[in-house]
Amino acid sequence: MPGFPHPGSLTICEINRELFVAEKLSDEQAKETYGKILGLVFSPVPFEVDLYPSDSEQIREQQQVTSEDARRGGFAGFKADIFELLIRFFSPNSLNVLAEEDVYGVSWNPHKHCLAFTSGRNQVTIRDYEDSEGKDPCILTSEYQRDVKALEWRPNSGKTLAVGCTGGICIWSASYPSNAAMVRPGIASSVGGVFRASGVRWTLVDFLRSPDGEQISALCWNPDGRFLASASSGSSSFTIWDVAQGLGTPIRRGLGAISMLKWSPTGDYFFTAKSDGTFYIWETNTWTSEPWSSTGGNVTGAAWDPDGRMILLAFSQSTTLGSIHFASKPPSLDAHLLPVELPEIASTGSHGIEKIAWDASGERLALSFQGGDDMYDGLIAVYDIRRAPLISTSLVGFIRGPGEKPKPLAFAFHNKFKQGPLLTVCWSSGWCCTYPLIFRSHILP
């Protein structure tokens, strides 16, 4: 199997389908490999791993509930042909259909080399690689920001970050000496930190309160950054916020237990997933939807293609992905599903996919998987993706993190990095590492 890093090593980068490894974590190895090509190095950022001890008990209780649902016959009322197709390609090999709720997140600013990730129960770390003098990361904390579960940079707005937490959403903005960020009246200004060189302060400019004080566990901006969607696993609806007005509109009460939100790159479609294996495709003109279902467990990952006409889905109890293709232009919801086989993941002994991330160019897919042989434990698989128009995959290799038996807590691509896919992973060993994936179609001669 290509690109397999042996235990004790760690991955540095990809160059033309070869994954380079080193024996220890250092900037020197990065300088000698991708640094010569990119002209910069993304130094790893340390953080204190703060696991949520109560989550495992909640997961076991939820798994028992969904297992009982599965034994009573699963889900009904959906298109028979779609249901049969999903049964065929996403058959479960156990009755536990609820994966662990994410408590870590990572996000790149769309237009800057500025990284944000969850670095503790109540805090977010920001590392600005464009600030050459202020190499120390900045930590955002506030009395409003408790139990962080989601974060996303706002598109087209400089440096503005949304953080989902208990009771609502913290909106942070970079504030400069000559251009102070505006704080909404009634919100106590909270300074998150200071970058010594540039004097940038991170200021809490707004707090969007959830209707019933729920824990916000999923966030997603629309492409132009005007609207922010939020959801709670304990709520009966998701909310669309007009952030400038600070007003939220709940959509479709009765859904319940929403675990994931994904706006398409064009803004025409919107994806929501529940923690019981059902999911919805919405068109955003009239906010109507089409329900789907899977017997392969709950949806653990979803990623749109760059054109917004296809969405890839991962399931907790299947090593086969699903690709949903729209048959006609928006606002039509007519779509069909095709399986995307990953035989290499199946050969590891894995029984399901944990997370996926798809590069905005559509050329690289990263995924983590659960179960399997010890030698593959904690690795991230990287695939070369082709769309012509159906998806085909080719395994590039595996990424191994630093430290003792590291596992990926969260990972994401920088969607606007001009020199190729840039993957960042937060590892259970307490390091947030960035991996350039460099190949000829981008910058190599």
C-alpha cells in the first residue's frame, strides 16, 4: 500500500504523490522539503488536549437508543429506490449508529494564512502565519464562550470568526489601532489577546443567543458571509442568522438532533444531517427539502464539490462513500446517489469513516476511519480525486501525526491557498500540524 508511514515516524508533506516523513517534529525537515518550494513553513502549534469526560457516557446512551430504533425496523417513508440503493452499498456491520460528537474544530480564514482551532473546553487558538513577528498564537476566551463545539471563519469579511458554544454564538473580529472593531450595544467587549508585532486585538463584537440557551454544535456560513446557519443536537430546528442585524430565523421545526450543516459553494443548496442516519438536501430559494436515509449508520462527514453540484457523504458503519449528483439546475432537488468504493480502507479492517475533508480544487480528499488493524490506527488517508463527471479515487498514502499513538481530533483544508491543497490536523498528542499537498497541476514545473 503506497505512502505508509511506519510507527514512530511522522508525516511532513506530499510532493507529487510521495508523502515525506521524518523521525521528529521540527521546522528543519519542513524547510528542506516543501519550504524550498513554497517559500514558507507552517510551524506546528502546541495546545493542551482537553477531552470531555462526560461525552463517552452520553454516546453509549445514545447508541443504545438508536440500536433499539434499528431493531424496530429503521426508517420509513423515503423513496424506495434510494433506500434500496443505500441498503445495498451502506449495509451496517453493527447496530451502533452514532459516532462521537465532535468537540474539536479547525478552520482556515478563506483569504488569509490565519488558522483557528479549538484548544480547550472554553477556548480557541488563533495562529496568524502572516504575522512574521508575532509567532506566538493568540487564545480567545470570554465568559460568553463556554463548551466550544464549532467554529467557522466568515467569508468576505477580513478576520471575523464565529464560535458555537453553550447558549449561542460568539462573533470575534480583529481590531486594529486605526480601525477598531464595532461592538454591538449590550455586549461587553472582551479582548482575546494581543499580537505584539502588529498590535491586532481580537474583540468579542457580538453574541448571538440561541432561542432556548442550547449548546450550538454545528455552524456554517453561506458563501457571501451574510448568513450564518447554526444547529444544536438537542434542538428541533436549525437557525439562519442575519449576522449584521443579529436576528435568527428558525427553519423546519421538528427535525431534531441535527449533527451537521453544509452550505453549497454557490449557496443554492444546503445540507443537514441528523444523528439517526437521516439527512436532508434543501434548496435555499424557498427552503424546501428532500429527505434521504442510510442504513450505513449516521452521516459522519459531508463535503461539496467546488461547483456545488455534488456532495460526498461518509457514514459511520461503511467504508464506501456516497456521492449525490443533482440531475438538473437549482432549485431542482432531483438527484441520484452513486457509491464511491474505497477498497484500501476496507482492507485495513475498518468498519466506518469518522471524518472527511475535500480540498476546494476537488483534487484531494482526506479521511479518518475507525476500527481496523493496529498498524492503521490513527492514520489519515489522502486520496487523489478525479471528477469526469463521476468520482474516481486513487490512494496517495497515509498521514501519521506526532507523539504517542496520535489520533486526529479535527482536520480541514485551506480553501483558498493558491499553491495547492493545505491540510491542517489537530492531533490527540496536543499538536496542530499543517501538511502542504504539492503536485504538478499547481506549482511544480
